[in-house]
Amino acid sequence: MKRIYQVMLGCLLVALLLTANPAQATSSQTKSVGSVSKEKIVFLYALEGQSGTLKAGSDGTFTLTINDVSPYIVYFSDRPAMIAGSTPLEKFIKDFRWDEKKPASAAVVLRTGDEKTDTLIVQISKPEYNAAQKSLSCTVKPFKNYDGSQLKFYVERGDPSLLQAFDGGVELYIE
Amino acid sequence: MKKFIPLMILISLLIIAATPTPPPSTIVPGVAGPAKPQQKIDGRVDLKAKFLFVQEGDSGELKANSDGTYTLKINGVLPHTIFFSERPATIAGKLAMDSFVRNFQWGGNGVPFVNAAISLRDGKENADTLIVQVRKPPQYDAQKNVITYVVDPIKNTKNKRLAYFTGKADASIPQTFNAVGLYIDTSDPDQLCGNGRISCYGGMDMAAVCHVECGRTQSELAQCFWVFTGPGCGPCKSDMQQASSECDTSCANNTSMACKNGCGLFFPYCTSR
């Protein structure tokens, strides 16, 4: 009987781990506002930079480089719990659950430029942050079958293409 | 004649260098969504997104004043104020703290005071959230990373964006505390913005070649509004459309290579970040 309880407990722990939201992985959010950590809150992360480039790779992926990137990344949630905070980008890159098999969804949003080429929905992986050079590079892959909810606003504005090089401000929203 | 050749080459090079660079080609396939609900001009859209603002600190204290108000002091405050919006526009970013403190409409003189929620990160559940009204603009000390407010605790607020905190508000919080977030609400984000100036650019750097500033020789005053994509303060869409049109017309008629089709809008004085 004791053995059954151990198995059940193990299953429960595995289930909890599998259903945990990757967005809640970093410690800075779990202690963000009092008892908030006890509730299920999905965060969107917003990263800001000044300029960047998008270069094609050989396998349908692209290398996104963002220059003059802010050393802090903002996390925020929508109603009912409208909470937000910021965490050092270095810590976020280290702590976030980057999964190459199931990459996170993101929206690359240019602040200026043609509205037909200013928003791209991508899957994001392999981030590399260079604090000294204030740059972030990552592998992105444009995709069409977004089935999440946090990036809906940007998916509705998604464009078929994005500028190769851009200036005037760029935002990266990561779900 | 020969001695003019180097000069002509030099002038040609200068003109080529001053000619506006065409935008880079677009390459990346992505998701083709439906028509965008907002028309954007020069990166800005008149979208009335409603924002909450957040300031974060390592510790703080709340001490009673003799007039019934309280002094809220946040230590180790980060040098930025976060802004984020609710659905449908899930937008977020940061504003430089000194700029935010200076430009935010804090109320008074007929304008309603701003409401805020003090939220303690590691506090006890029955003493970690307090709703307050901010009674005057805060004092920000960038050297010491301290921001100080005069606040008045209130029982409730009708501000929808603070509803989450109102729902879990406590009667009091400790006098001293550790990590804290201050959530600031405002009913009208346009309160953030003052007047700005619109002018055209293109040719200004090469005035000797162009002798033109693309139509508007002097910048013009314009009311700035809180707008999407930035986000930040910018001229309203109609002002931008008119100015953009004037710039284009002016440049199209200009025969100088450096100026032709090279006009853009320039509005550096809108108060925001």
C-alpha cells in the first residue's frame, strides 16, 4: 500500500512539473507581489532595443540580433491579475526554460517603419546576451500556426516579412 | 578645365553621400494576419491603450505625517518605470525614471490625484497590499536610488486596472518592508504628454547643398498624445498626416538629389522617455 502512495505521489509531482508554466520559471516573478505566486498567472516578457538585423540561415531559420538592448526585461500579465516587474536580462536568459524542441513563441515588433513590415511572429531559441556590447542574438523561425493567447494582439498584426536591418526601436515580446 | 575635375568629383561624392539610403529589402516570410486595425504613420498609432505604471524597489518605509498623510520612501528603486497595458493591446516597456517623474501628471490644481497600490513582495498575505492616493509629485534621488511620495491611504478605488490589488487590499502594511512594487494608475494616459514640435528633416545636414529644410522652415507646435508603438508621446495622427504631406510635396518639387524624396518628420520635443 505504501508503494502505491509513493507511485501516486511521484505521478503527481511529474504532472505538476509538466503543467508548470515556463513563464513562471524565474524566481523574480514568483515573489513578485505578495501571494501572487499561489495563483496561475501567465506572463509576457518585453525586451527593448534600439536597432537590429535579421539574417537568413541555411535551414529556414534566421539570426535575430538586437543592439543597444536594455539590461532589464519587463514581465507583465493581463487581467485579472495585472502585475508587472523587471528582471536583469542576464538572469532571464539564464533562468528561462529555453526548449529547442518546443521553442517559445515571440513577436518581433519594430517601432518605426512601414506597417506592412514591422511585426513578425517567430519561434525563438538559442539566445546569447553580450552585456558588454549590449547586444542579444538568437535563432528565430517564422511560423504560422500560433495557438497561444498572450501574443494575439501581435499575431493579428503579423506581417509576411520584416526588414533585414532596422533602427528606431525594436521590441521582442516572448510568451 | 582639368583643375575642376577633382572638385566636380568631390561635389558628386558629397551629393551621393547625402542621398537618402533606400530602405533595406524585406526578406523574412512570416504570418500574414488580417488587415491591421490601426493605421500607423511613422511608427505611431492613435490607439487609446490604458496603462499601469510600476516602480520597483529593494525596501521601503511608510511613516505617518502630522497631517494624516504618510511618507512612502522606496529604497533601491530601479532607474525606470515600467508601463504595461491590458487587453486588447498587450504592450509593455520602460520609461526613464527621472523623465517619468518629471512628466507624469500627478494631479492637483483641479486634476484628480493619482491612485496607486503598494504591493509588498514578501509580506504577509493580510498585510502586503495598500491602496493609496498620491498627494503630490514624488521626489526622486537618482544618486541614492530613492523615491519618496506623500500618500493618503484610501479604502477603495474605481480604477479598473487596480482592481486586482483592490480585491486583495489590506487595512495596513508594516512600517518598514523589503521588496516592493508601486502600481500607479491614471485615468488618462494623454496626461503624460505636453506640447511638442513637428518639423521636417532631410537636407538639413547638407544645407549647403540643399538650401532647404523640406518645406517647413520652422518647426511648429503640436499637441502630443500618448500613442502606441513607442509607446510614448507623439503628435496626433491628423497633425502627422498633414505634416507628412507637406514634407512630401516640398521634397518632390526639390531638384536637389540630396533632398528629393528624402523628407521625414522630426519631433524631438515631445515629452516622454
